[in-house]
Amino acid sequence: MEVVILIKAFILGMVEGLTEFAPVSSTGHMIVVDDLWIKSKEVLGKYPANTFKVVIQLGSILAVVIVFRDRFKDLLGLNSRKEKRSSKLKLSHILVGLLPAVILGLLFEDYIDEHLFSLNTVLAGLAIGAFLMIAADVFRPKVQAVETVDEITHKKALLIGLIQCLSLWPGFSRSGSTISGGVLLGLSYRAASDFTFIMAVPIMLGASALSLMKNWMYFNAEFMPFLLVGFISAFLFAYLSIRFFLKVINKVKLIPFAIYRLVLVGIILLIFV
């Protein structure tokens, strides 16, 4: 496989890793970078570009699992008694938060794939999602009822899950919608971010598994170098991105990310539309 193709795999993995868990829409960035520059469909030829994107998402998922490994051990009952923390967060909270988006995603999967994955719809998602994030910063409750993810209730988990359904629109951003929703419901920025990242793992794993089962025949010696480079790149940059984001989110909040999204929309409209 040519070096230039592997470089493109690295770049796509980097874009995925840097944007998957920041509230800026990884789908939006992937479509913009890929369709307007990398053009993976032309690079891959007979191999499906969507399969590659699913594989590099697995790299991002692995980064989340490593960052939150102790939390996942708690949820799965794998920690020893000495390691266990006093936490109300259970698997049931994650399942309640996931249900709305899973149900709607299954019902409208074909429609979303056929009609919503275009540059115009992604730009709309980026812009509208940005205004939701601004609203979260402006109208958040003065008193944060939930300081840490350990204090989240099933009711709040369900409400955040309902707000997460907005992210089914490409460009809206899963983390942007859920963090904004959590903040509006009285969660601290860190608590909303932690819940968002933890909740992302099962839903992304499920979607990835379904896609990989449909396209397992493409995993061969010719395609694997492209997949591996993208996977490793996504993992490394996602790990760095998550660590950085969790350190700064309580300080910077959401408006800077919203402004970035609006500026990005403006640049794309000026240059490419």
C-alpha cells in the first residue's frame, strides 16, 4: 500500500480522535475533511469508506475505556472491595440514557444514511448545535445539583438520553448535545462530560459491531495496513483529547466550542459552497 494512502489514513484517524469526544461533531469534521480533501472513497477503491470510519471509531472507544477504566470496572463489578468507590452510577443509568437514541436510531437508520449525510445537513447540525451549547452556558441553573457523575439519577439519565437524540442528525455532535443537556439539567460540566463519555462506549460499540459484521469480508492483507494506521492514530489523539478536555471543561465551558463551530461553518460556506 502506497505511503500517501497511509498518511491519509493517519490524518483521518487524527481528525476522528481529536473530535469524537469534543463537542464539535466528529461526523461533521470527517465529512468535511474527507469529502473536500482526503476523498477516501477514491483512495480505497473497492473497499467501503464507512468500514474504515467504523474501525477508527473503535480506536477512540478504546481511549475512553482506558481513561475511565476504573469506572468501567465498577460498572461491571470487576473491582475488588478495596478499589470500589461509593457511587450511585450503575449500568441501569447508562441503559436508561441510551434507550431513546437506540430506539430512534434503529427506526430511522436508513433515512438518516440516505438523506442526512451531506455537507449542507452537517453544516446545519453544526450551527444549530452551537446555539444549543450557548444556551446551556447562558441558561444553566445557578446551583448545580449534580457535581459528579456519581450523583446522577435515573430521571436525569433519561432526560439526557432524550436530548442525545438530537445527535442522530449528523453534525449536531453526541457530546455537544448530551453535555449541553446535562448542564441545563443541573449537572456540572465535568459530571455531564463524564456521563457523556461513559455512555458513548456501548452505543458506539454496538453500531461498530453491526457495521463490521456486514463488511467482515473486506478485512484482508491489502486493506489491513490502512485500517491499522487509522485505528492507532485515532486512539492516540482521542486519548490526548479526552485528557485535555476533562481538565479544561469546567473552566472554559461550552461557548468557546460553540464559537469554533460557527466559525467553521462560516469558513466552509465561504470557501466551498
